[in-house]
Amino acid sequence: MPLEFKTNPEISVNDFIDILHRSGLAARRPVEDHECMQGMLKHANLIVAAYNSEKLVGIARSITDFYYACYLSDLAVDKAWQGSGVGKSLQRKTQDALGSKCKLILLAAPAAESYYGHVGYNQHPSCFVLERNAQIK
């Protein structure tokens, strides 16, 4: 059965957590904190999802201004579908929703670094992260 892609569909927090588990990304997300996960869905302003029948098999969750920068926060594809082009399609459909000058920006999990270079991203050497409990000096 062909995949169906939807932009900004209603996704339950349980389905979101489930696809993170099935993709392997749950190890890097606070899946045990339903309030946080619900907030991640609610405040993302661009979500592209891939479905096989009614089953969610992939998601690209982003925060963007649509004109300059789009932070692709989650790209999760069910392990059974990895290598089939679902991730590339999710990224292309995310790009299609953006303005002509808007760039995709992401932080890659160590295991995915080679993937992003392979599909065309340039690695940027200066990313900085300030943890929530850290103080601005």
C-alpha cells in the first residue's frame, strides 16, 4: 500500500511516543514525560507525517518562521521503514512547506551524522546548547 503524507495532522501524544520508540529516537527524548511530549506536539508549527493505512510510520516535527530558518527537531521513521525513502520524503515535504530562502537546521544524533551528510546537509561546526538548569554567566 502506498504511503500517505499529511501536513499538520492531529497526532496523539501516544502515537508520537510510539513512533519515537519504533524509530529508536525515544532514547534521546523525554518520552516518559507526557506533559513535555504534549507540549512538543502542541508548539511545533510544522509537522509532516507519513502513514501506511492509518498507522503512523514517520514524522518530521519542526519549529520555523517559514522564511529564514526551520529547526527540524525530530525526524523519526519506524525501523521497518528505514532505508525506504520515507525520511527523505518527510524532509522534502517539509522543505515544500517553507519559503524559497528558508533553510533546514538540525542537531543529529551521533548514529545519524553520516546520514545527513549523505542526503545533502552541510555540517556546521558551531552549535551551542545551554541546558535548562545552566545559568547565563
